[in-house]
Amino acid sequence: MSKMNEYWKANLKLVGLCIAIWFVVSFGFSILFVDALNGIRLGGYKLGFWFAQQGSIYTFVALIFFYANRMAKLDRKFGVEED
């Protein structure tokens, strides 16, 4: 496999991981597991409600920084970093 194909495969794997995490947090915690999570309180609010309103947004922002950091490392590894 060529170097660029390996780079693209690693990029897609990272994107897939980020999308999977965001899906679990935004859909799973906010919709599927809301009843189980509502038994726990966070700052006076039910945890399922918190994930639906704030948690998925915070997770998305954290994933942006995670993705940018990992892509910078991946770019350096494959020699395609920006100047």
C-alpha cells in the first residue's frame, strides 16, 4: 500500500472514531439511555437532560480539538504537515 493510501486510511479511521463517539454521546446518552441516566444528577439537572442540552455540544467541541491534535501528529508522521 502506498504512503498516501496509508495516510488516508488512518485519517478515515480517526474520523470514524470521532463520529462514533459523537453518535454515542449525542444519540445514545441523550435518547436511548436517557431514562437510566436521569437517575443521576449533575449540577441539579438530570444527567440525561444535561447530555441532550449541553453534553453533546461539549463533546463535539472536545472532539474538534482531539481531531486537530491527532491529525497534526498524523501529518508529521507521513510528512505532509503544513508550514
